[in-house]
Amino acid sequence: MDDREDVALTAEDYESVLVAMRMLSSRYRSGWTLNEALNQWRLVVEDIEEGVDTQWAWEYHNELFCRDWLYEAWPLLTARVRALRQSLLDGLDERFAAATAPMRKQETALGHRRGKWWHDRYPRLVSGEPGDELPETWSPAPEYVEDDRLSARSSLSASAVPPGCERPGGTAALIGGCRSGVGALAVVGVLLLAGAALVASLGHGMPPSPGGFVPSSV
């Protein structure tokens, strides 16, 4: 677990990590180790820095549960284990604080009475549809940014659809034809010819090659 060669962890140190895992596993249903919880917190912070997708805005506080886990696990760890991971945790917390803003309506926030200050902050950047509803506590409204990941996926999906196949459920969409009905019929004809060739090959004792491909010599 340790990443410093000059620090040797004892059995007591490792036992404290196992105790934290056992005590918190039923509450969070995660089974995280200390390193896994820290890594999950890192991933959450990175997502917030890039811009939270508005379709997940109402699940935002659930994403912070890994930080809750760390908050409750920390007192259960030995001083040596905490010292090894404190700088990492502090660095992630600083990045989270920089990427978020304090909620204005503290009376409706979730964390201020429990010491979990991260629940009292919301993302400064969001991506998605500008018209999507956001929690009232996200005020003033976050800044919308372009999500390159979503754009890339949309472009890929669009390029994978042949012209004329945009209408869901159409014949051309099902068989991969082109814009005209003639193109669709042509594809059907190719499939019928391939089937006839397959039957012929079986009749002459020539088995088809793997994957259903019929040798051109047939």
C-alpha cells in the first residue's frame, strides 16, 4: 500500500486499513480498499474539473460518497497510514475546491452539519443541454462547456450510419443499404446469391470456411 521506500508499514497499520474496510463495507456497499477509495475520489475530481454532464446533476451527491468513505475511514487508520496518504488527499481536496463553488442556500445543503464540506459545493463547469434542469442550490448557475467526449461519440455514431438509413426501423437501416430502395434490394440480392452458393457448396461436399464465408471457387 505504501509508495515510499523509506516507510515500513507494520501489521498494525495494515490491520487498521482492514478494519476500516470491514466497518464501512456494509454502509457503502463498495468493498473499497483505501487506495481504491482515493483513486475513485481522483476520478470524481477529474470529471468535475472537465465539467459535469447535466443529465447526472441530480446524482451528483452520490458521486461524492467515495469522499464520505475517506472521511469516515481516516480516524480508523493509524497515524503512519494517514501520514502516507494525507498529502494525496489534501491535493485532491484542493483541486475539488478549485473546481467547485459554495452553495448559496446552506439551509438545504447536505454536508454542513456533518463536517462533510464537499457536499456544500457544486461544479463550476457543466456540459450537456443548456435547458436541463439543475438543482436550486447550484446558484449562480454553472458555466456550460463543450464536452469533447460527447462530441466525439456523436460524430462516430453519425459516421457509422450510411446515407438514407437515418430513419430508425427502416429496411435500409436494418440491412445496411443505401439511400434508394434499389440499393436495399441489391443488398438483399447479394444475400440470396450467397445463400444459394452455400447450398451448392454443401451439395458438392465442400464445407464452408469459418464464419460462413464461401470460397470464391464455388
